[in-house]
Amino acid sequence: MPALPGKLSRKIVGILVAFFLVALTAIAMTLYLSWQLAGVAAAINDAGSQRMRTYRIAHLMSRSLDVQDKQVAAGQRLVAELDRFDHVLRDLRQGDPARPLAPPRDGDVQQRLSAVEQAWRMTMRPLAVDFLQQSADRRSVILDRFDSELEVFVGRINDLVLAMERSYTADTNLLRTVQAALVVLAVLGTAILIRFFQLLVISPVDTLHDGIRRMSSGDLSVRLPVDTDDELGGLARGFNRMAEHLQAAYNTLEERVAAKTHSLAERNRELGILYEITAFLSEPAPIETLCQGFLNRIRLALGADAGAVRLYAADTEKLYLMTHEGLSNEFVVRESEMNCSDCLCGDVIQSGMPVSFATASPPPGMKLRTCVREGFATACAFSVRYNRQRVGVFNLYFREERAVSAAESELLETLGQHLGVAIENQRLRSRERELAVSEERNLLAQELHDSIAQGLAFLNIQVQLLQDSLRKGRSEEAMQTAGQLREGVQESYDHVRELLVHFRTRMHQSDLDSAIAAALEKFEGQTGIVTEFVCEGIGAPLEPTVELQIMHIVQEGLSNVRKHAGAGQVRVTLRRSRQAIEVVVDDDGAGFDLQNEPKVLSDRHVGLKIMRERAHRIGGECRITSVPGKGTQVCLVLPKQQVEESRDG
């Protein structure tokens, strides 16, 4: 909805409309008078022409007496003049806008026009008409009579013309008067408008401009007079309010700057505390070390006299005191382990809402009240959480009463979440190490079971056969069994040495290429089998754990070649592309049937299974291809996405 015009706007519009209406009226009057004067002039001309037309009628009547043949023509012209006289009288009475010709409005002119019309209708025209209808003898008499009335009639016409001229002169004088009044009105109106705008617009604007100039020069005490209740008065009031606001703001500027500086200092201190503690928590360390370092920094940052960190056990629903500072032995013994329902710390761990209270009036939920007996004036408790999971609670204690601000409470809650994340990360790392050790033990157990354990079982049988041969005195059979025992022991010894080398492998080399090349060189020196290493493509180094698993797979493949292939040459190919990393172990040995391998080649089957498990652990796939008599190929495919995820992780 558009805003209604203000008082000043209404004043300006009102005076302009009034001036316009007066000027319009004066101009309309001058136009009307000028049009009227033009019509009166035409009427004067026509009225004056009636005198000449009267004499012409008398002339035509006298001419029609002379010659017979001229009578007809003179009579026709006489009729025409009579009609013309009637037409002019009608125009003088009614007017003719097309010419223009205005009918007379003056009373004297109307009266004299009526006298002329009456004399014409009653006397002059009937005589002329009768003249045309009579014989020549009667015409002379009628003409004489017409001539006797002629001067009187013409005199009346002359009086009409004079009256019309006087009316014309009066209208002309009126027109000039109106025009002079219009000039005076224009001058006075302009002067009035100038004065009006001077008082209502120009002077207040000058005052406002002067106030702005003084304010811009630094004079904030300037105030404008409010003399009107219009828009400019509203501007003056707004200016005064602005000046008061600026003056008040300037007077309190130093206080506000000091308050803002203090606020920024507090914020910087909070950010410094947050940065210091999060940087500490990001470093790997035991949980107790994390809690102790966290408590030290929090206590020093907030000036607490004592503090504690308690971890929550979900299975027992108890809180255990993990670390503490500034607490007596009695306090530690009493609250080393407590139920969640014994103190407000339990409410904090359940609700996740922080608690801060004065011990002089402890909340009703406290049962132990150890902190009250310890002599602390203020106690605080904040939850330690990770992803909405309850991890624990940390406490701060103050000897003097201290109110914890909303900003400090928010900071402590945030730090509690960071501590919860650090504790959970440490627990996850411990579980990951345990899982890795468990997996390696499972692999070791599988290899021991399927290599050394089977060899020892074979040796046990051979020992029994040797005992039986010795007991029966079969020396030749005993010597044969002893030879088999020696071969079995040597094979088991080789298995043990291979396992020791296999599980002690570490990536001491600078990269995977060098590690594979060194392993092939050692393999060739031990077995005499010709080796070849082919490297295609380049790429960034892999994570050490990934490279270690690749090396174990390569070593397992070489071990299978040594044990079962009977090969004369082995080639290892390492390919790096944008999509994946491939490691291929090819031999030209005897090969085997993959369909029958689980049934008849259990030792080799275990090795292939172990390689597949290692490949799966690093997100890859191990493919085995073999044809009897044409060798075996072991291909490890590790997608590039899995490599990048393992590096990011």
C-alpha cells in the first residue's frame, strides 16, 4: 500500500493547484473576451452595412420607376437586398459561431436592435414589398413615403452601431483589465511561491545542511529546531535522534572497545586452549596418558584446584577413576569406583548435560558428597562422549566459589567430545593391533600345521619303524629308516628356516621394487632357479603394511615354486597403471590340476589359501592359473582405489 502524502506535500500540491486554477480561470476569461470581441466586431460591421443596404433599397426602388425593362432587374435585386437585410438581422439576433459573429449581450444594444427590427418589420419592409406589388402610379407614393421614413430608420441603425461600439469598447477595456490582472497575478503568485518555498523548504533544508556540516566537523552536540509537523520536521527529529545516538555511541566508544577487546582476548584464550588440547589428543598415546595430559591442561587453563577423569563401563554401569590431580587419598579411595546413581556424575553421563554447583548448597541427587567434605567451594562435571556414546566424565574443583560462563561451559563440552574421540581412537588402534596379531598367528598356525606338523608326524612314524627294526635286529631296514628320518629332519629344518625368514620380513628396502629384486636374488642363490624381475609403470610408494603383504604373497609363491614346481625359471612382473597394481609370479614348472588340487595337494592348497587371505586383507584379489606341464601363474590385482583408501586411512 503506497504511503500517504505528508503535510508538506499537501501544502505544496494545494498551493500549486490553487495557483493553477486562478491562472486557468483568468486565461479562460481572456480567451472568452477575445472571442466575444471578435464576434462583436463582426456584428458592428454587419450592423453598419445595414445603413448602406437601406440606402441601396431606396436606390433600387427609385430606379425601378424609370424604364420598364429595368424594373424587372431592379425588382429582383430589391428582393435580394430585402432577403439579405433579413438574414443580417437574424445573425445579429442569433449570432454565427462559424464567422464568428456574437449576438449582442448588452441591454442597450438589445433594446436598440429590437427597435431596428420592429421598424424594419412594421414599416420599411412592408413598404418595400408593397412597392413591388403596386403599379407605377402607386409606386411613387410608396417611394415618397419610404423616403420619409428612411432617415429615421437609418438613424436607429446608426444608434445601434454606436451602442455596439460602446459595448465593444467596454469589453476591450475589460479584456485589458483582465490581462493586467493576469500579469499582476503572475508576479504575485511567483513571489508567493518563492516565499512559500523559502519558508517551508529552502530554509529548513539550509538548516539541515548546516547541522550536517557541523556534525561532520565533529560537533555532535548540534540539534535542529523542530518548527513544523511535516516531512522536514520529521527529518529534523530524525537528525536529532541520530545525533543523540552518535553522541552516546562516541561517549561509550572506549568502554565498548575495551569490552570487545576483552571478548576477543577471551575468545583467543579459548581457541588457544582448544588448539593446544586437540593437538595433544591427536598424538597417539595410551589412554591414561591422554587423560592425564588432558586434565593437566584443562586444570591450568581454568585455574582449577583439582580435577579428575572417570571412564564409564557400560557392562557394570559404573564410573572408574582413571586419573586425578589435587585430590586427597581419602577422596581417591572413596570415589575410585562408584555407581552412576551415587553422585551427579552419573546424571551427567546419563543426560549428557554439564553440571556446575556450589558445594555449600549441593543438589539433592548427591549421595557421596565427597567433594563437599574435601572443602571445595565449587564442583563441575562434564561428559566425555564419542558419537553419542558414553565414554566418561571429567570433573573440575575450585576452593573458591567460581561461576562457569556459558562460553567456558561450551568449550569444556567440546573438549570432552575431543577427549572421547581420542579415547575411542586409541581403543580402536589397540583392537586393530590385536586383530592384526591374531590374523598373523592364524596364518602362522596354518603354515606350521600344514608343513612342520605334518613333517613331525611323518618323523614320529619313522621313529616307530626304526625302533621296530632295531628291536627285531634288522639293521639294513633300520639304516634305511634312519636315512628317511634324516631327510625328514632336514626338510623340517628347511621349513622352519623358511618360516622364520617369512615372518621376520620387514620393508627395510627403499621401495617395493628393491624388496622384490632382493628376494629374487636370494631365492636364486638358494635354489639355483633362474629369476627375472620386470617392472612396468611408475607410481607413488604404497603403505608399508600393503607392501609387506605383497612381499609375503611373492615369498609364498616362490616357496611353492621351490617345493612343488620343479621349475627352471621364475619371472616376477610388477605393473603399475591408473586402474590397478598387478604382481605376477610365473614359473615354467610342472603345474597342477586346480580341480584335483584340494584333494591331493593339501600342502600347496594351504599356501594358495594363505595368499588369497593376504590379498583380501589389503583389498585385492589373488588369481591362480595352472596347466599341468606348462607351469603356474599367481596374479595379485590391487585396485588403485583400494590403494588410495589404505593410504588415506
